[in-house]
Amino acid sequence: MVTLKDIAEKAGVSSMTVSRVMNGNTKDVSAKTTERIKKIADEMGYIPNSSARVLASRSSRLIAALLSDYGEGGTPLEDSYSSCFLGELTRQIQKEGYDLMLHYVKDYTDINYSLKSWKVAGAVFIGMFDENIRKIQKDNSIPLIFTDSYSTVRSIINVGIDDYQGGELAAGYLLEKGHKNLAFIGPAVLGNGVIMHRLQGFCSFLREKGVSVPPEHIVDFGSDDMAGLLKRLCFSENPVTGIFATSDVCASWIYAAAYRLGIRIPEDLSVIGFDDIGMSRYMIPPLTTIRQDIRRKAKIASELLMKNIRNPDSPMENIVMSVELVERESVCGLGTGHF
Amino acid sequence: MVTLKDIAEKAGVSSMTVSRVMNGNTKDVSAKTTERIKKIADEMGYIPNSSARVLASRSSRLIAALLSDYGEGGTPLEDSYSSCFLGELTRQIQKEGYDLMLHYVKDYTDINYSLKSWKVAGAVFIGMFDENIRKIQKDNSIPLIFTDSYSTVRSIINVGIDDYQGGELAAGYLLEKGHKNLAFIGPAVLGNGVIMHRLQGFCSFLREKGVSVPPEHIVDFGSDDMAGLLKRLCFSENPVTGIFATSDVCASWIYAAAYRLGIRIPEDLSVIGFDDIGMSRYMIPPLTTIRQDIRRKAKIASELLMKNIRNPDSPMENIVMSVELVERESVCGLGTGHF
DNA sequence: ATCAGTTACGTTAGCGCTAACGTTTGATTA
DNA sequence: TAATCAAACGTTAGCGCTAACGTAACTGAT
């Protein structure tokens, strides 16, 4: 293993000089020496020992990415949403010369360990939130970035999207197409703030236009018996003609159930999704959905992180990215179907 | 920050004794002292400094997960395949008390850095292979686990699936259903060994049964102009009636293109996929596919890793998991369609 | 009572690096 | 010409931990 000392001996300088060169602290080293040391280090295949660096400098170039381990409604990284975010985040922070550690955490103890044991310079909470956040913030004076968090705790750096606006967009579009009998379906309606806000945006827009969504049309639902649910909603006296799904994945469940029941999309039933994941454009028919730019979200998260690492006194920010409607073919004008 | 020394002072022992307790090296410490130290450490909220540990012990409890950064045909972590693997791998190694670092690497230098700078105890190459593997192995005497690697280099620990068998299964099933005019479609036919072996299994099974696949029916293809391709294959004198897609995602592209062209699946065209990702069962019609157990693959990778970390003299292993056909509704008997 | 063997600790040194403070040399200025 | 200063290095100490080797006290066998 090649160490600073090895290089120093070969170059006939002290290891401190080599250290300076390796850290780009070149103002205290002459140009000639800098070049010579760089060459020798290269020849010897020197790779800095990160642990020693952390220990000596009391700071690391490490970021922790935290995922919830009590996964409500499917574990993170299984859907293309959080994994795409993670991938882009990793790439971005690597560009900045940082490394990323991945941690599944289930409680305060886990989080604490993740942050402390490796002396990370910052952390990104991916789609999770912990109530002990204040304590965590106090214990670790490092920037913590949250994604899609609707916490009552202020003084948090968060990057999320305008879920409310997404709900409004969906409502507006369905209304525009003549749909008045609507439903809101998806897992974890009550789970976290994200879905809540989509629902609120959806309902309040409708209410303003004089349309109401009866409680039995707001369904917290997994993929289990989607056919049963659809049957109840569509084969009734006053059938639902438009559904706002809480995610594109959920929309695909609806597609499958509708197919089984002989309900045609969009002729009999219009469906609008959320996220615009890769497969949405290949669904049949291509899914109309509320698009969020997940890569941009990751990029912003990374930028916020770096900014706060470099200047710990940066003000708290709550970034709200806007979403857009992607019009495809899963919603059509009312009056073309069976019902 | 609480250190061993702090605990030692409070307990009236040396820091070495505390170190022993913290590492479960309890045979050199009395039961009473062990309990007392544990209690104090707990009260003080002690969390070991991993960097100091690595530095002093010259070994870490860290695993590197490496992903290729020159992503041919889509970057890793964007498809549910590699991200699901990564998630399960992380969980498994955490269970063993290890942590995971995620690295996008593009060349030998990157790989070298990832392995050396943090002194990782082992590494998993996710869906990638580097030609400098021998050098890497020699430089770092740590276990390296590969996934789905068909290298000519022996003496490598690999965990993969029987792609050849998968091809055979697909061929056998399509043949059984009466299809003789077949095609093989997907990205990176020439890219890496995985797809090659699926193709070989597919073709050689067919050849044995006296069926041949003409070269123009073996198409290295992305999602760009799938409709054009399908038109060429299906609207000909002797139309293709069965397609083996190299992945489920690719199958979904075929679904979309077929829909656009008015080709019905499975009546006019049978499609069989590969992987059995989450969405396959929700495609319309539900996709018949070759299933590989991605979580089991991750579990085996983790087990192999741990085994080789604990005993570096373990023999090299090349695990080949078998695959199975999942019969759903995208393949039907010949003679029901237009063509 | 003596000695080997065990139990339960402590001491020392150093992992590779860097923060903080020297030191030397030559150039510049009063 | 002495004082001043910056440039270009070196020295020292220590980050928190552990490997490797002590060592004292106690045990039981002879």
C-alpha cells in the first residue's frame, strides 16, 4: 500500500508537502515540486486513505442516502421512482467528489448510526421522515435534505413537488373532458402528506367547479382486488367515468383490472396517473399523467446539499417544483363509452 | 463526541477494555465489567468511529456496489431490475453488520479508487464487467462478486441465471403453441453475454426441432421505431407470429407498437418476455415471461460475499440459478389471428 | 509452599493523515 | 545594512481505535 510517506521519501520531501499537493493546496508548494510529486504519486499508484483523512481532518466527503426500512406500501428502490432518484443523486454527488453510502433505516438509532459512525458530511432522506428530526439536527450539525416531506417542523431543507397543483391539474383536465363522476384511487391515501395534498388539490379544484367526490370514491387501495373495486365504481347506477390514480404504477393496476372486466380505457373509463415513469408512454393506451422531473429533483437535492455543506449558514429552503400534465390517450371526452 | 476514552474514564478502566466489550471480545473481560461498560456506553450514546476502526484494524465492514457509468442502453438503477437487486443486496449485507457504498464507475481508475480508498472488505459488480479484472483481483485481495457475467476469465465468483435455459424455455413454449415463424428482439443483442446466451438457447432449441430463425428476425433494437420494425416483421408474406423479447421492458415496447399498428396480442402476435418484473402481471394482456428470482440472486450474492470475506480461501464459485416460465396470456395457439 | 496456568485487565505503539504552528531562505524595503 | 516579509518548506502532535504484547492477581495441582 502506497502512503504519503512513501511518496515523500522518494521525492525527498516531507509527507506534509505531499499532503498539500494531494489536496490541491498548492499555494504553499512550488510549481516544480508540485509537478514532481504529482508524477511520483501517479507512478506509484497512490490512492489516499479516506479513513485516515476523515480521522485527521474530522470531516469526510461522504453523503448518506437514507431509505425507510419499514416500507409502507412497497419498499423503496423497487419502484422506478426512488431508484431513479438515487441513481441520479449518486451521479451528481460523485461529480462533486463525494461518495455515497446507502442505508436502510428503521428508527432513530439506525439514523444516528448512519450519520455518526462514518462522520458523513450530509444526508438525504429519500421519501422518508422521522419525527425525531429536531434531535437529529441538533446532534449532527450537518445538512439534512428531505424529499417530498410535508412536515409540520419548519427549518428543514426539503425538495419536493407541488402535489396540490398536480391534483388540480388532474381535476381540471378530467373536468374539461366532461367527466363529473370521479374517483381517487391509490395506496396510502392516509399514509403521508404527498398523497394527501394530491387529493386535496384534486377535490378543492372540483369543489370550486361545483363538483364533489363522494367519500366512497376516495379509496386507499393496493393491487389486491382492484377488479372488485372497479366493479363497484363502474357498474353502478351512476358510474365513475374518470379516475385519478395516485401513481402510474397504480394506474397500471387499474388498466389490468379494467381489461379483465371488459371496461375499455379511455372509451368507458378515463384514467390519469402521476409521476410519468418510463413505462407510462408504453402502456395501452399511453397514459395521460402528471409528470414530475425526478432527475431534476435529484440534481436540486445534490445542489442544495453541496451549498449547505460549503456554507452551513445557508438559509433553509423548501423547494417546490411544479408539475405538468402530459396528455396522452388514457382520457377521452365523455359520451363515447358504454355507461 | 463520545469516544472510548470517555467511557473508559467514567468506568475507571482502560480504553482497551472498553474496546474489547464494544467488539464482543468478552472472553477477556469479566461479566460484571462488561455489563457496567455496556450500560455506560449506552447512557453516553456511544457510536464507534468507523474511520478510526478501519485505520487501526486495517479492515473495514464496508461493501462497494459498482455500477457501470457508460451505460449502454439505459443506465443502471433506472430499470426495476438492477435497483431491486441493489435494494435487496443492501438489506442483506446490513443484516450482516456491513455498510454499502454505491459507486458509478467508468474505468479501471474509478474501480481502483472505489475499492482502495475506503478499504472495502468486498465488492459486487452489478451487471458490469471490466477487462482489467485480473489486475483488480491481484491489487486487491478482497472478494469480488460478479452478477450475470460471462467472462472468459475463470477464477471469478459469479452469480447469474441460466440464460441459455431461458432461451430454450421460450422456444419450447412458442413451438408447443404452434409458432414456427419467430423473431428475437431487444436491445444489445451483441452487447454482453447475457443476451447472447438467451439467443443461443432460443435458436439451438429451435434448430433441434427443425425450425430456423432467419438473421433478419434477430434484431438488436431499442424503443425508437419499434412500429416500423413490427410492420416489417408482421405485415409480410410469411409473417412472424411469435416474438421472444430480451426483457419485459422490451416486451412493453412491442405491446405499444403492436397496439398502434392494430396488431392484437396474443391473437395476431404472441410475445414472451424475460425477467418477470413487477409490472408484467399488469400488462394487457398479462405477459408470459421467463422469470428470474432477483431477490434470491441478491441474497446469494450477499452470502457468497460474506463466505469469502470470512474465509478468503473459499473456492471460486459460479452460481447458475435456474429460471422458470410464467404462463400468462401473451402467447396463444396459432391459427386464431389475422395472418 | 511452589509453580504453572488462567483470568482480567493495562501499556505501548502506530494505522495514515492533517491542523497548527515552526523554520529556513531569499527578496524587498526603510 | 538591518529589519521585514512572503514563499516554501518541515515538525509536532494527535484524530480514535486496535494488535500485540505485557502483568498482576488468583486458582488449583503437586
